[in-house]
Amino acid sequence: MGERAFHPPVNIEHMFKFLGLVVAIAICMTGCQSLSFPTIATAPTPVTIKLSGWGSSPAEQELLKEVLKDFEIQHSGIKVKYEVISDQYMDVIKTRLIGEAAPDVFYLDALEAPFFMSQNVLEPLDAYVTSEFDQADFEETLLNSFKYDNHIYGLPKDYSTLALFYNKKAFTAAGLTSPPTTWDELRTYSEKLTVDRNQDGRIDQYGFGEIPELARQGYKIKAFGGELVDQNGYAAFATQQGLQGLQMTVDQYQKDRSSAQKSDVGTNSASEMFGQSKVAMVLDGNWAIPYLKETFPQVEFAIAEVPSINNIKTTVVFTVAYVMNKQTHHKAEAWELISYLTGKEGMKKWTGTGFALPTRKSVAQKLGYDKDPLRSALVAGVNYAMPWQAGKYPAAIVSNFDNQFISAMLGQQLLQQAMLQAQKEANKQIKAME
């Protein structure tokens, strides 16, 4: 006989317990079908926006990171990847735009804005701006620097005009009690402030620090009715009107011998000339205030508006905007970032420490910069300042002007000859690029 299969004895009590459990589960499942149980929702992946800018001081970079962190807290669906391009910023941006690899949002200097706005690479922002955003709150001069063909392409994040920095101790020593209000006065003051302490023919302190660059000379051209560029974007600074303003610079340097440029006194900037007391007066921007306080705390200085030229109040204003890459795949999020950084809350955080001046009038008033002893002159200048722009091809205009103007200042050629040569060469280069 074959082997009999083995079966364990059946426990009747256990069987009934098991059957009862099965029935209970079936009843529960039937009765609970209409109940909803909580489920663990998966949070959507945040959209990452890339923001690019150029290098600034470590303190400024840390401040921007803090502002961006506040933005991310308020906008949980957006992350910001902040990238500093420390070298050849504009060349890098242009290359990336061509290769469709540019950041979603990036800095754009007013000087470069006309070219970029004409190339159809920036997203017009008109459709994004709401009444709540309050575009009218921006300083009009600054906003206009980023308008092209009736569209707004950038919102200015901060700015600085030039103003007159003067050494209070040097003024006292020269018997001067107030800053000059006209350029003729400035030249007179400069002669009084130029000092040869050892009477050895070597000047220890010049009255005025001069920067022979178009960025620091353009307002003189404008004061006499001249222009940097004509309506077609060609260099136009060599007119008789423009030369009148530039001649003042040349005469003060050559005839008065009361001004010096940075290389004359072994320094690298206007701020350093002034900080080292190599000059008693200099035209500089808001950026010089924290630099002087930190690097040259012993220098007691005050700031006044640029002395009038040809009975005209004048200065230049430098500004930078946030712009949106037209090719970005995250336009809504890019706008959220721009509108926060240039909105009233974000701008107050960014400019509240004094590193930069706010482009919104209401923020400047809240921070008290229009009454600040050091910053009020810089703020006042924005109402009549010349925007730092020189057509679509500024590099050709700026480089040729700077190269030729310095030679005129040094007496290597006559001013008119130098400027005509600079204008001719600039326009030749522009024609080749059009």
C-alpha cells in the first residue's frame, strides 16, 4: 500500500475564531468604503530660477543672499540659484544668450541696455506690471534708461549719481567754510587746496582729483549743449559746444595745475585718491561712502551736489536693472523674482544698509536718504542727472574717447584734434558693426 498522507487534527474552536475574524473584516470593508482616509501629498518640486550678476563686495553679496532667502520663504514654489560672473560679465551674457543658455534673470547696466533692448533677447515687462506694483514710484530718469520702442525691458534695482566729496580738514586749513557751488568756484578752491608742504616743488595735496574718462566727463559736454551721440547713435562729442566743457578739464590740469589723475599720485581710483588725502575734492558715487568709512576712517569728509556748469545743475547717474531673458521657460516665476527685488519690501531690504540707493521714491523717503547728510546730495542729483548711456555701441565710443582725451589732457595733442580723431574712429567702428 502506498504511504498514507498525514493530516493534523482539526481544532473546532480555532476554526470558529478564524471564521469570525474573516466575517468582521468583510463587514468593516463593506461599511467603510465611503470613508476617506488621509493620504500623504507629495509637494511639487520648486521651480529653480537662475539669477546672474557681476561681482561686488563680499558684504553686498551676503546682503543679496539674505534678500533672496527672504524671497524663497515667501515663495515656497521657487528656488533661486544666484551666480556671480566675476570676469567679462557682458561678454559671458552675450555668449550665453546666443547659445540659449542665459540665466532667467540678470543684471543689465544702463550703458549696455540700448543694444540689448534692440536685439529682441529681453522679455518686455509691460504685461506683467500691475497697478499694485506701482511703477510710478520709480525715479523717472532711471526707468527711462530701460525703455525702448514704448516698452519697458528692465526695472532699476539701485543707482548712484556723482557728487562732490570734500575733505573737511583740508577745507578748514585753507580757510574755506563751504563747498563750491559753481565750477569756476571749484577751480578757485582747487588752487587754494593744492599744497606743497615742504616747498620742494612736489605737490603733497592737489585740490581736485580728475578722472579723464567719458563716464566722468560727459555731463560737462551736456552742460554746454553738446551730446555724446546723435539721434542715429553715432559719436557726436567733438562739437564746439561739447569741447567747451572738456576744455575746462584740460585747463585746470595744464594751466592751473590744481588737479591730478589717479596715476599721478599712485592710486587706482577716485575714492583712493581722496582717501589717501592726495586730493582734497573729488567727484564720486554712493559706493565711495562705505569704502571710505571702512578703509580710511580717519578722513573727515562731507558731500555736496556737483557745482553748476554754465549755470546748469548737472551730474551723471549710473543705474542697473533686473531684466528677464526672453527665452526663459519660467516667465511667471522670473517675474515674481524681479517684482520682489524691485518691489517696495525687497528694495527696502536691499538698500537699507546704505550700500546702494533705492530707485523707488517712497523707499528713499522711508529710509531718510533724502535728508541724510552724506546721501542727500546724491539723491537730489537724480532729478537733473544725465543717464550714463552712449547709444547701441558704447564700447566704441567710450574707448576711443578715453584713449584720445587723456592725450589731450597730457598736452600731447590739441583737444579739438584729439576729439575729432576719437569721434571719427568710433563712428568707423560703429559702421562696421551695424
